[in-house]
Amino acid sequence: MSQEVLVVEDEPPMQARLLRILGSVGCAEHSVFCAATIAQAKTLASEHTFAAALIDLGLPDGNGIDLIGWLHSNNPTLPILVVSAWSIEEKIVDALRAGASGYLLKERDDLEIAMSLRTLSKGGVPIDPFIARQILGLLNEATKCSSGLLPGGAKPATGAPLSNREQSILLHVAQGMSNRKIADALGLSRWTIDTHIRHIYSKLSVNSRTQAVRAAHLHCLFR
Amino acid sequence: MLVSLIALFVAAIAPARAASALPNEHVEAARSTWDSASPPDSGWVDVTLPDDWTTRWPRFDGVVWYRITWDIAKPQSSVGLFMEYLNMAGVIQMNDAEIARDKSLVEPLSRMWNTPRYFSIPAQLLRDGKNVLLIRVSGLASYGPGLGPVHIGAPDDMRAAFENELAVRRDWQISTMAVIASLSLFFLMLWLIRRKEIAYGWYSAQQFAWLNGNWNLIATSTWPFATTDMFEVANTASFLLFCGCYTMFVLRVCGQRWPRREVLMWVLLAIGSMALFLTPHDLVGQVRALFTSTMTIYSIVPNVMLVYFGIRSARLDLYVLAAVGFINMAALVHDTLVFTGVLDSNIYYSQYSAVAVAVGAAAVLAWNFTRNLRRVESFNTELQQSVEEARQELGTSLEREHLLQLAHVRLNERINLMHELHDGIGGMLVGNIAALEQAPDYVPSREALNMLRSLREDLRLILDTSSARNHGENSLTKLLAPLQHRMTKLFEAHDIEADWSVGNLDNIALTPPQNLDLLRILQEGLTNILKHSRAKHVRVKLSSDSQGLLMEIADDGIGMSADSEKEFGVGMHSMQARATRLGAKLTIDSSKGTTLVRLLVPHAVHEHEVFAQSS
């Protein structure tokens, strides 16, 4: 990684840790820009063109999810990673829906985080059973809604939120299988699995008009 | 209704027609035989109209000719002839020209006794000077034979008087009979549909009897009877029947039952009716008069009962009936006095009061009927209300129960979490603190880090399992998923091939703390492999059979080595402790390049499964 990376994290030890891990995966210290607040992050974002952003959720001057939304709307192609402690599932899913393309779990070992970063840099996408479960839960509610509660029995414009393949991948993840094992089980390449998961995440996010419609549809149905 | 009744009543008594004085008017009568075709030459006596010939010729059945003569000077316009009645059938001739002839002039006689007539006699038929009106009357001594008043005058006046008479004698009767017939039919239907309402049935029967009796007033032949005697006797029998039914109606509508007296009454009425039908011709008149007067007096009785029970009942509907009964009673008393000659009058009120009774009683019955309907309707409404209330109550109590259950579940969850923290992190913290207190001043950071890491591992396990439980996933298979996923990724990062085989664990019923202990043992075992074994392959297998749950962790590492013995020992110790708490058997077998950790949790099978397999 030679491009510039934005790290938004208010706790100095964690900031240092992230810097160290980024360094271990080949990200030079001078290309990592750290911000402790949303304001700083926005300033940095307006001055630089980042290749990736790592955002902590609990920030002193606001919610990291808002920042993710802001960054995503400014640059929809920017890979954004949520950095969250103790896998607060709803928060992570919210962040994915705001436009994040992946997440890092603070409580994991450096090794695991480095592994995730490496995977990410190669175009891989992180996913855990609890995230899969959350998305499947949303999907179930959405299909329940679309089959019964939509006015006039109209089919939602986007059809089923997830394809059968995507659903089956999520089900495998929820059972605890790793991406490699899923790839073996489904006879797909790991790269294909990652693409599917990226699609799933992008279907959750609100970065285009159609997706906004779908998200609103999902949203109205979750509540 | 009452107002129109009174109006008709007044109309009936109003026409007090002054006998029009005709010049040289002369009325005479003479007896003749059934088959006489022309008036007799002799035997003429002067009479005044109305005339009942039995006052002159008692017991005479046959034909009497009436001759009315008067003078007209040069007739130029037609005259009106209005006859109130003749009893029973007759022929009318004006100046030798026949102007009317009834259908049957011999038995069975046409019944024209209640039929007023009007004729307009043209001037051509009239003579200058003496004019003769001949009326041949066939009659029977028993039934008041004779000729009613005859009026001759201006056609318009006569027609008006005739129409008035017709209205009172026939139209009024027909219309009241129609009204009563429909009421009677209506209540008959009600009774047929609802036999419990016995008063409706008696009301209907009473009105049918009344209609039968009143048929006499409008019938113009003896049909369906062969003789006048039979017709008249049947008419009187109807009156008896009416009195009986009326009594029954009064008793039932007042809620009374007098079984013995009722039977006695019906027996007497039956005997009376039979006596009537057996009466010989000569006595029919007297017997009928006797029965009629007796029954008129008797019919005061049910009216008195109506008044008596009505007043005592304290019910508005019966008060109304009592008032009607009182009117009827007064009418009957009046009629009895007229009949016996105590009162000087020829007007009988009971035929009008009977209508009042019929209508009043019908109104009361209908009122009762609708009141019952209203009661049913309001009952329905009340029922609906109470159902709604019950539903709401049920809803509230269900909601309360649900909240209670929810609170219970939350409490359990909290207790579980407390236990999990206490058994895991709590114990570790205490152990670590004790270890650090006993340790020399300098603790290698690696050791401290390991302590903290194991704390973190346990916390992660607790968080994962409680998160899964929040999704309603309590099965071991679901709880295993996060651990399996994380460990597999770690093994992959260390180039260790991990092979998981999780069988059907649906029949495994462990409590949440037991599940967690199992996962802890698994995590500990896998962590040991990751840290110390240098293995290339790991196999994790979970399965269940009748013995219980079997968990096997196998690796192809170096097994227990000297440098890892200390840490490994600590891990082993905590695994053993957890296995003991589970009531499980933990064995570690390390030989031939394979280390096998085996955990058997017995009695973890559903009870019913055990029974099924043992039986």
C-alpha cells in the first residue's frame, strides 16, 4: 500500500496500534493520516484523495456512521472500513448501510487485523457469522413485507433484495464456514465469493437512487 | 282507530228518520201459503212498519203479503223507494210490475234480513191517484219475520238514507271483519311458529269464532247449511265458542291457569252446542234467545277477569287490556239491560266494543311481541359488549403475561450472563491477580499478555453466545458458528488445515451455561493447538448418540512438549475443571504424532429420546 490512508480514531493507543498494523502490511507511516475527530477527518478528506479510510464509530464530536455517510456521498468508490470494538452487530450493519465496504474488529489480535487488511487490500471482503445472520434477518423481514404488505400487491421495483447465490453464501457464513471453505463447498473461487459479499454490502448501502428506494423499502419493513 | 270507531258509532245511531208522511198512506198485511203467486183476496189487516208478524200470528212460518197504498197527483218525476229490510226473502212489485225478486223464496230461504234496498221508480210506472206497492215476504216465526220500515220520497233523499243504512249494516261489518280476519290470521301464524305463545292462539281462535258469528250479518244464503234453522243454530254455537275462547284468552294473557274450571266451562259449552243442534224446529227461537241472553251475560265474566287481573298485574299492557275489558263489560251490561227491556233502546253496543277489544288486544299482543324482540336485540347488544369486554380483558391479561414472560426471560438472561461472567472472566481475573501477587516483581509481558488475552477470549465467547441467544438461537450448532468461523480463519492464517464436522446435535439439550462451558473447552483446546502444537491438520468433530455428546479435537502436532508444558498445564487444568462441572469425561491421548482430546458429555440427550431408545 503506497497510497494515502485516512485513520479516524480518537484513542491514541488504538491509533498507534492501527498505525503499527498498517505498517506491518506495508503501509508507510507518512502515507497514513490520522484524525481524532470528525471535523479533522473532513478537513483531511478535503485536502487529500485517500485510497482507503478506517473509521472508528465512537468519536468525540459525533457518530462515525455519519462520517461514513458523508465520505461515501463525496466519493462512492472510496473503500471505507469500520473499526469497531466487540462486534456491535447493529452498528456494523448500519455502517455498511451508510456506505462502508468492510469492517475491522478491534478486539481481535493484531495478526487477525493484519490478515483482514491484507485481504481487503487484495479486494477481499470481511464477513462474520453474526453479520451474515443480521443481513439474513433483514432479508427475511423484507420478503415477508414484499409478499404481503406492499400496497396493491406490487412487486418491489428491485425484486428480491438478494439473489439465491448470495443467500446461500450468507447461510454458509452463518454456519461458521470460512470463505475458503464456502468456495470449496459451492465450487466457486474465493474471489467470486468476495464479489458476491461486496454485492450484498452494496445492496445494503444508500449510494444511489435505486438503492435508496430499496433501502427505504427495507427500512420501512424492518421497523 | 278509536276515533273512527266512535264516528261510525255516532253515524249508526244518528239516522233518526222521520217517517215521511205520504198522502193517503195505508199499510196492510195478509197471510198466504209458501207457493202463493199473488196476494190473497181476503184476510188483510192494517199494520204499522216495522212489523214482526209473530206479534199477530205467533208460530206462523210461511208467506205474508204487505200492501202499501198512497196517492200521487199527476206523477211527473220518478220517486225513490228505500226499504230498510225484509225478513227473510221476498218479492217486490210496484203497481203490478215486479221490481225485485230474491233468489230463494222457500227453504233454504235467501237471507235478506240485513240487506237494505233502494229503487228509483220511474214516472211511467206511477199512476195518477192510487199507487200500490206489494211486498211478498217469506219468513220463519223463530227469526222475527216481517217487514222493516219502508220510505218513499225524493230519489236523492232516499238514496242518501239507503247508502247510510248500507254503510252501517253491511260495509262496516265487512270492513271490521276483514280487519279482524287479518289480525286473527297474523296471530294464528305467530302461534303456529311459536306454540309457547298460547295467548296468541286463543286470541286467533276467539276472533275466528267471532267472524263465524258475524257471518250472519253479511251472508245472503244459508250456505254452507241446508236449512235456516241449521244456519241460525250454528251461528249461536259460534257465539258459545267465542265466549269460551275469549275466556281462555283472558286467562292466558293474564298468566292464569284454572284447569278444572276451564274443563268444566268447555264441557258446558259442548253440551250447550249439542243441545242447540238437537233443538226441534218449534223451539229453536226460544232456545236461541235463551242461549244468546245467557251467553251475553256470561261474556261479562271474562271482561271482569280482565279488569281484575289487569289492575292487579301492575303491567302497563294488562292495564290497557283492563281498560278495553272495562269498555266491553260496560257495553255488555248495557246490551243486557236493553235485551231484558230494562233500558228503552234498540241499539246494541257490544258489536262495536267487540271490535275495540279485538284491536286493543291485538295491539297489546303486538306490543308484547315487539318488546320481546327488543329484549332479544338488547340482549344481543349486551352480549356483544360483554364479548368485547372479555376480549379486551383477555388481551390485557395476555399482554401482561407476555410482559411477565419477557421480564422472566430477561431476568434469566441476566442471570445467565452473570454466571457466565462469574465462571469465566471472574474466575480468571481472580486467578490472574493471585498469580501476579505471588509472582516476583517482574512479570514477563508475554505472560501478562497471555493472561489478558485469555480474558478477552472468554469475553468474546460470552458476547458471541449471548448475541446468538438474542436472535433466539440456543442450539449448540448455532452457538458454534462464530467460534468455528474465527478459529478456521486463524488456522488458515497459520497454514493449518482445519476440518470441521458437526453432526446433528438437535437432540442435545444443554443449558446456556453448559453450552458456554463446552465452547470454552473447545476454544481452549484449539488455542492450545494454535499456540503450541505446530500441527498441519486439525480435525474437530461433534456428534451425538445415545451415550450423549461426543466432542473430539485431533491434531497432528508435536503433542505436549517440555517448553509448552507449563502453559499447557494451566490450559489443561481449566479444561478439566469445566469438564467436571459439565459432568463430562475429558481424556487426552497423545501418541504416534496425533493428539486426541475427547470429551464425552453424558445425559445430555433429551429425556424422551432416552426413553424411546431404552424401551
